[in-house]
Amino acid sequence: MFGAAPAFPDKLHVGRPNIGDRERLLERVNDILDRRWLTNNGHYVQEFERVIAQMVGAKHCIATCNGEIALEIAIRALELKGEVIVPAFTFVATAHALQWQEITPVFADIDPRTHLINPESVLRLITPRTTGIIGVHVWGQPCDVDALSAIAGEHGLKLLFDAAHAFGCGTSTRLAGTWGEAEVFSFHATKLVNSLEGGAIVTNNDALAKKIRLMKNFGFLGFDNVGYVGTNGKMNEFSAAMGLTSIESMHEFIEHNRGNYHSYRDGLAAVPGIALLEYDEEQHVNYQYVIAEVDGEMSGIDRDVLLDVLWAENILARRYFYPGCHRMQPYRSYFPNAGLLLPETERVSSRVLVLPTGQTMTPADVERVCGVIRTAVEHGSDITRRLERAGKRLHGDIVGR
């Protein structure tokens, strides 16, 4: 079975884009072309910002060209400097947005159950050089906002949230978008709602919003009048049109993902050593990610070997967030012993496997993935020996270790 010509030639991907109503999108594209206004705060960008602010309950939304630029602008607008505490278990963009501005990211550990930043770890890392905390709503789950807010308030720190995973997510009564000084969304093509490439900063702080709007447009106050050092972080009209079209299908995407998640849960329930991350279904959940933790001792197969098997079957699962920001450059050179302070990050990043989901996945596709995993676990030791003898390990390298 494994390594042979696949019976299913189509690859199943993590992060394959959701596409909404094509006709509606093309109507918007034609309207943009007729207006001949392609960027610079056009009609569709303004509408996109208005819709997002209304959805999440924020006073202000500032759309940007991508989520990384949104993070960088928010960090600069908040005048962070020195050290800022972030989880090591996040996409490297969170750390890079700080390091790019010569701010030191200090890596906190996570809660092993939720994979979210651990407030107790944050508390232990505060020094006189600490100016802020960036919480990350991993897998769309909201951080322990109350605990982080209390820590930030007690120590006079700015609190920013990376909500790249969390559009449409939150508690039972409140969506991500109004916590901390500001929150940052990503609308990259791989996200539940996408604008091709894009991001946004949402905030209830009037002065901060005004500052961010200046900064994302070179600091222009008006024609020929620059009042602040800024950059080009603007979203274009085509991206905004895609974002609006995507939002209109958002609940359809969520329901599809919810069905995929439940099918995975049922299909893998009896597989030893394979545990899906459980979502609190009383909260707002977008089910964008199906997260499995692989316990090699219980399953009889290492996470990386299982990944090799899935890839051999054209099932392109992923290791998130591997190996952790602290083991990537330049951070592993700056903090070579950081892993000693991050035991849960080390453990979780060695076990997590993100499985394909999204609009293109059918129930048969989910069952196909589950079937490969069940077979791989059943024959785990034999598969490991065969792969090692053949020298076909695809992902067995352990970066930075």
C-alpha cells in the first residue's frame, strides 16, 4: 500500500483555499475595473473594513496587505520596544514582526491541553525591559484573556493579540477582535476567510486607530502632507472584493469544516495514540484546523513516520508549529537553551499533526485519511523499518536539534 502508485491521484492539502460565490466575485471585479480605482482606500476596502468591524464588535478596522505587515504596524503603533513576551508555539511571523523592528521576542510556554500561551509562564518572564505581551489565539481558541489582561495591567504592559487563526472565533458571548489594545487578523489564502493576501488590525482605541491608518499609508495626512513615518501596508480593491465574497460564504465554510471535524473524530476515535484536539462547541469555533496529537508509544508509530506515510499517499498533512520559533533562526542562535524553559512547547511540537480539511474535502476524503492512519498505526513498526531500510524518510530530520 505505502509508497506504491497512489490509487487516489488528487492530493489532499492542509490550507487549500475556500472559494465563495464565483459569480459574485466576478461582478465585484468588473465593478472595480469600471470604477478604475484599484487601491488607495477604495470602495471595497472601506466596505470590507466596515463589515469586519461590525461582525466582531470593534469600533475600528484597518485593512492591510497581509497579516505580517498588520502585526508590524500594530507593534510599532503601540511603541513596543525592548522585550515582548510571545509563545514559541506560533507561526514564525509573530516573532519576526518583533525581531524585524529590533525588539526581542521572549518565548513563553503553552498549556499542553489547549496549546495556548500559559499566563504563568508569561509571569515568570517579565523583566524591567518587558514592554508588552502578544497572545496568540492558536487553532482559533481564545487565549486566557482575563489572566493576560490582569498581568498586563499589574505590570504596565501593552497587550496585543495575534488572531490570525481566530476570525469568527471567540467565547460564547464575544468574538476575537475587541481584546487587548488591538487584535490582528490574517486573510491569507489558507485562512477560513481569505482575501487572496490580506490582514487587518481591529481596535476600540480611537487614537491608536488614527495612528495606524497614517502608518499603513506612508504617514500621509493628505495630499503632499506627511505627518508620520509610515509604510505601504494598504490592501487593494481586488483583495477586499475577495474578502467580502469569502465572508458571505463564511457560515457555509464553517458548517463544512464542522462536518469534517466530526467525521475525523468518529473515524479516529478507536485508534490508539491518536487524539484530536477537542473544541469547546459552546464557544464560537470555525473548525479551520483538525489537530491530531500522535503519541508514538501508544500508537506504535512516530509522528514523523506517520507524516511520511500520509505524504506517500498524497495526503499532505503538516507539522504545526514545528519545531517552535525558538528552534528557528535567528532565535536558536540567540537563545540556544530556550527549550529548557519550554517543555510543553517541545513536547507538543513533536506530536502535532494538522490534517486536511476545508471546502474541497468530502466525507470520502476524510474517510480515506482516517483509513490510512488506522492502517499505519496497525502496522507501525513494520512501516518504520521499511522506510528506514529504503532511506525514504521525508520528514525525519529534526530541525535545530
